[in-house]
Amino acid sequence: MKLNPEQVYSTILTNLTKTDKYRNKENFISRVVQALTITLVNDDKLSDMRKILRNLKYQKDPTKEHKNLFKLMYTTFCYNKISTITLCLLSEEYELTYNLLKILSEE
């Protein structure tokens, strides 16, 4: 049985943010997000997922699933600043990256 990486990420991220078990556990969520980011950037098996994220901005009509994946990843990756920036760069959302860096530099 082959697992779909998008479904795996969606399931993990949804469970992290929607489950009472992990509420008020920002440090734990941040570490899980960091591990997911490292895997996303480095694992060859996730190259298709990286392409989906990279091309999302340029697709004429991106699928609802792909848009929701980015939205879910973005909201959850916000628990880790570097992961959020990495996701934005990977998705070629340079203006968003710039704005995030600007905000973070003011902290």
C-alpha cells in the first residue's frame, strides 16, 4: 500500500491543531513541524509534493485540495518561524516571505 504524502501531512497537521490533546503544547507542535519541514525539503519521495506547492501559485485553476493543503500547512507551520519561511520560499510566495521577515525583524 502506497501512502500519499499530501494525505499523510494533512492528517498529521490536522491532528496537531484540532485535537485537544495538543492544545497549549506549542513547543511540541513546533518540533513536529520542524521535523516535517526537514523531511519535506530533503526527502526525494516528497518531490511531487514540493512541485505541487511550487506550482500552486502559477496554476490557472489549482485544485481545492492543493489550496487547502497549503492553507493547512501555513497555519500549522506558523508554530515554527523558520518552517513558515521555508514553506513560503518553497511555494515561491516571495512577497509573503518578505512580509514575514519584515514582521520577524521587528520583534
